[in-house]
Amino acid sequence: MIWLPKLFGKKCVATIHGLDHQRAKWGGFAKRYILFGEKMAVKYADEIIVLSDNVKQYFWNTYKRETNYIPNGVNRAERRLADIIKEKYDLEKDEYILYLGRIVPEKGIHYLIDAYMQLETDKRLVIAGGASDTDEYYSKLKEKCNGKDNIIFTGFVKGQELEELYSNAYLYCLPSHIEGMPISLLEAMSYGLNCLISDIEENVQVAEEYATSFKMGNVNDLEEKLKQCIGGKKRIDSEKLQQYILNKYDWDEIVKETEGVYKAK
């Protein structure tokens, strides 16, 4: 709808969080409509903000349109003891692997579950988050795990419960095959949490050498990297992790950059 305020001579800035038409949850009409919106942003926006170098390159290659790369940011996290999660799920510190995010196909949660089921480990797997127009996918994941009490689905979480899940996990895993810029990865690293990520550009750009990566969609490689991470072979000091992510993605600096784009217009 960006053409509408342009009719009245308003300056417009569009922020593109990711290439949404690539997401599996959308059908043919929805994909075409999203692409139409993308083209409207290219044509009418005075400035476009993107959250990753990959998306910036996409807009240049596809439309020869310059954009402003300004990523998401993160603040220093306050670590919490396992109170709520102990009571609700019987979870203690360092006893579980965590996925936290939307339950949608492009996040690759099915890869994580398949790889985890091949492991021999006493660490539990926690899948935290709610479905996003993908109830069927969520149901299939739960059916896949039926009868396995070492895999926990929490549903949507927020507030102290979310903070406790990040604070007490042994490992955070993000097995996605499409991302804009993964805020959940920023959040996990802000807690000093060791992370295992798929090797897509958006994930690697955020984490650099401060996370372990596996070949996207490769369940066997994911299983092997899970073994290495659980076995302590790839542990990274939590203070180094936290300092790296806070320095690179400081909210105060990102706010200044964003403000600069708006003031320039």
C-alpha cells in the first residue's frame, strides 16, 4: 500500500525483514501478492532498509535498487534461574537443547527432530514457539514425536518463561533454510548461549565464528554436529559470545543508523 501515501506527497521508508515470498507456508496467490508488494516498495519507497547483506544483494541483482543494510539489535540479557521451567517441564540448567522461534516449515525443525532422534543423549529437546498459519506442520511435528517424553513442545512463550529457557539451555539450535535476520539467534547469543546453526548466509553473517554450523537440510551432518556440541568439543566461552554479539549488534548504534535514514529524507 506504499503508493497510497505517495499520492499525498508523503516521504516513505520501507523496511524489508526478509524475502517472504520464499516461505513454504504461502500458496501461489500469496507469493505473487507478496512479490507485487516488493515491487511497489522498489518503485515508490524513498528509502529501503534491509536486515541482511543477502537481501541487499537480492534487491540490487533483481531490481538494481540500492538499499540500506541496518540489522536488528540486541541488549544485554539478564540470566534467570530455572523456576517456571522447572515447575512446568521439570527442566534444569544445561539439561536440554533449545529451539525457540516460530513453528513454520522454513525453520527446519523437522531436521532437528530427525537428527535428535538418532542421538544417544540424556539431554532433552525443547521446541518452544507457536504456529504461524502452519497448524498442520505443528501437528505433524507433534505426531512425529508422539510418545517421546524427552521432546517437549511448550507452545508460545514470553516474559520470564522465555528468559528462563534461554538462560538455562545447554545449546540453542537454529536449523532454518530461510531467514531474514534471525532475532532468536541474536537473543540466544546475548545470553552467552552456545549455538548450532544451519550454514545459510543469514545465520553465518550474524554468528561468524562464534557458532557451530551444519550443512542446511543435512540430517546426518546435523546429528554429527549435535554430538560434537553436546560432547563439549565445540564449546565457546559464554562471555566471549555475549561480548561479540553486544558489540556487533548494539541497539543504540542501530537506532542511530535507522534515525539517520529517516532524517536524510
